[in-house]
Amino acid sequence: MNRVFRVLVTVGVALSGLAVAAPAHAGGGPENVLLVVNPNSPDSLAIANHYVALRGIPAGNVLYVPWGPNAHHAKGADFRDKLLKPILQTIDERKLASQIDYVVYSSNFPWQLDFTDIHGTEKRGTPSYPIASLTGATYLFPFVINDKPELHALNTNFYFAPATGGKTTSRAFHSYLGWQPGAKAGKDGLHYLMSTMLGVTTGAGTTVDETVRYLKRSVEADGTQPDGAFFYMVNGKNPRSVVRHDNFAAAARELESLGRKAVVANGIVPAGQPDVLGLTCGAPVVPLGGSGCRLQPGALVDNLTSAGGQLQRRQPGKGQTPLTDYLRMGAAGASGTVSEPYAIPHKFPSADLHVHYARGCTMAEAFYQSIQGPFHLLIVGEPLCQPWAAPGDVKLTLPGLTGTLSGTVQLEPQVTYPDSRTVGRLEVFVDGVRVAAVRGQAPLPLDTTKLGDGHHRLTIVAVDDTPIEAQSRWSEDVVVKNGRDAVQLTTANGTEVTGGQLVVKVAVTRDAEVEVLHNGRKLGQTSGRGGEVRIPTAKLGAGPVQIEARTTDDPPLRARPLTVQIATGG
């Protein structure tokens, strides 16, 4: 038995709520993301606000964890106790364990984690020295919770899809599944949480505007099937390149079999190419900016070098190319190691990164299916980007003429695909929480009396019957009305807020305690028939912000959400 597998089975996976929760029935959508935000960082707040709006991340899927605003480095115990444990506990407490597959950090969290306080310094100067990336340690959370030094092994990721006879298989990721060697999944095995950062805005990072720009570009790339070519660059006898050469030809053949153009070429960058779909290379310096090549929306860039993920501030033109340079040029995702990797290919994506992506997997799924030992690798970008997914068309006719629901209603979504696929399952989400699911395409009952009167977000997700489990969706705001009372939320600021304070007013038709919230954070409360709440805009962050109000009853009355734009420095 694989040693890593034996160790973790013996110890048992921590936080059994995550490990044995009822099976999730979706992967690759906003309902499957837990977005972690640093409330002490204006950059983190602003990037999160934009991403929530771009992807429609539910308010209940956002978690605020305070951290030093400019800290790029943390001790392993601090990460475990102050960041990872609150994340896992929140997933359980919010009853989201059955649907969260992604833990996504906004920005301004420690991207480099030093586990020598737990695992010692005996292996200094060796490939298994206990330094890990934020995303790698989050993905391998059972090792961290159990203080297992196997965190730093090269074969910890059983979601990795090995090539057999030059061919790979691709499949959707689910955190509820136990993974075993060979990408076999079932009840038993190791559990993971795919993790990425949206951006790094300190040191050698990107600005908030640059980060929002590449996130928006990546979201808009979904399902576009862009034209161009994937490039595998052969950089002479440079060890950064040589260690992956053997797999380039097989991966290129797989891409060609999918109808995608793939090129294995000599050099460092595909100079003069205007339509790069993806790039795998190996060099300390990758001068994309002056090469005349252009990344297509959704492109992934993977460069094997020592310091691509070491994002401390550096002198312009000095040192190795940071992964953030590729994001600045429009990549949807890029990766780099946060400590010396010793040119060990297990620590980097295999050539099949682009194969998984071209089959329709998300950015995060493509990366994690191609890395055997992800502990050193920092992955940054838009985790849900799927340029080669082929969504279907989901239609739903609501009862009545006004979108007002009462009692128990039968939802009968109609799903069509542009090819021979069929619906594997249908799911219903209300305000981001899954409330019903059915195999195939069948009616789904929804008991609105359990929801509380007022405004809700109703989402139908159709998951296709392929191993990729591509999602298609219908989502609209609806009003539930089973009683006579209602709550209303307004603002005197208008939709553009430029001052230091947002003032909202609450009105309710009966005496009630009403909470005012942003992404689940309580900002204030009114009593009786309503009142006024003053919110410092610095607490909200810049960008698009949605404010909610609901009574403290169970189930609560819910007001129509209020969307405002907070000016930078507002």
C-alpha cells in the first residue's frame, strides 16, 4: 500500500463532517466555492467584491478571516489554527460540506507557509524541506490538521490522473469523495479541497485593477471554445525544461485528438504567436511581454523554475519571472513554487494540464489532476474558468405571472444540449444552498413555507452525464409570499457611494429585529418597525456590494437586496 495512503487511513481524516458528508452533486459552479477574504486588507475586500459579482458567489459562501494586510509568510501552526481550522469549521457550521469543492482566497494572505515549527529543520537543503504554499497546504488539509510530515511528499495527490500508454482520463472533482492512487474515487481514501488564490497584490504581485481585469477576462472566456494553439516549449538542455520533455509529444497528440492544435517547439516562448491557448515551458526568465505572442482569454501558463511563486518585491528586470507576469498579460491561471523545488517534475503540472482543460475541466481541476505533489505549488487565477466546457440551455417557467411563489411548487426545468449529452442530475439552490436534487430530468418540488417570505435567489443547475460533469444553469430572483408581512431596505446614498459612509434604512410591517448584512457579515440591526444603519464604506471595500436585510425569525423575512458601487477610497 502507498505509504502516504496508509498513514492517512491509519490516522483518519480530520473533521469528519467534511469527510463523510452526504454526497455533493455538483462541481465547478459558484455554489461550490468558499471565498475567503481578509477584512484587514482593502485589496482583499475589493477583489472579493468584484469576484462575487462576476461569478455570483452566494453570500453564505463568503468567509472573512482577519490577517496581517501585508504578511506573505506564516508559520505552519498559525496557518493551521488561525486560517485552516476556521475555514473547515465554517463549512461545517453553514452546512456546506456537501457542496464546497473549492477554497478560494481573495488576496493578502500568506502565500508561503513554514512548517518547520511543526516538522523541524532536519531536512534543510533537501527537496522535502517543510515549506508549503497556501494553496497546496489547503488542498492537502488532512495532512495539516493531523500534523503529518507526509504533507511534503511527492505522491500525496490521488486526484492526479496518471497517463497510461500516453493517454489520460479527466473527471470532475468532489471533496466528499475519498481518492485512492490512480485517481480512483469512492467512500474510502483521502479527501481534498481544491484551492487557488484570486490574486497577490503585494511584492511582485498585480494591482487590484490588473487582478480584476484578468478575472473578468477569464469569466467571460467560459464556453467560448477559443481558436489557437497550445505550446510546449523545448528549451535546449536546461534542466527546468528537460525533466518534462518526454511527455510533450503524447500530450500534444491527445490535444490533437480533441480537435485542438498543439505545437512542440524549440525555444523559451512562442514568439510572434497571436493566439496562445496555453503554454508549458521551463526557464528562469520567460519574456512573454516582448515576444510578440498574445494569450487567448482563458489561457493557462505553466513555467517550471525555482522562484515563480516567490512573490516578494523585486527590482524590475531582476530575478526569475514571477507567475503574476503571466496573469498581468491576461492568463486565467498560472502557478509557481514558493520554495526551491529542485527541478522535480512531481511538484509541477504535467504536460496533461492542457489536456484536462481542453476537455472542459475548470482551471482548478486541470491543475490538480496534473500535479502529484502540490505542496510547493502556488496556483493563482480564476478557478472556475472553463473555456472548453459546452453548457446546455436551461429554461424554467415559474408558476404565475409575476415570479411570486407560495406553498409547494413543482419546478419543471427543461434542459437541451448542442450535442448528444443528457442530464445526469438536476439540483435546486435557494440563496446558494442546495435544497433538492434528482437524477435525470424530472420535476423537483419546492416547499416555499420553509424559506420565509421575501426575496430569494433561485438557481437550477443541470449537471451533464459525462465524467467532466459540466454545469448549466438558470438563476433568477423570486419572491416568496405565504403571509402578509414584509421588510424593505433602501438607501439615501444612491447606487454610487463616494463618501466614507453608506446609510441604509429598514422598514418592516410588524415589530421585529432586523439584521443588515454584507456577505453574511452583520453590519447593524434595527428594532421595532425599522430604523437606520450607518456603515463605514472602508468595512465593505471598493467595488460592487450587495447589502441584505432580514428579520431574526426562523424562517426570516428577507428584503430585496440593495446593490451599490463603493468608490475606491470611499
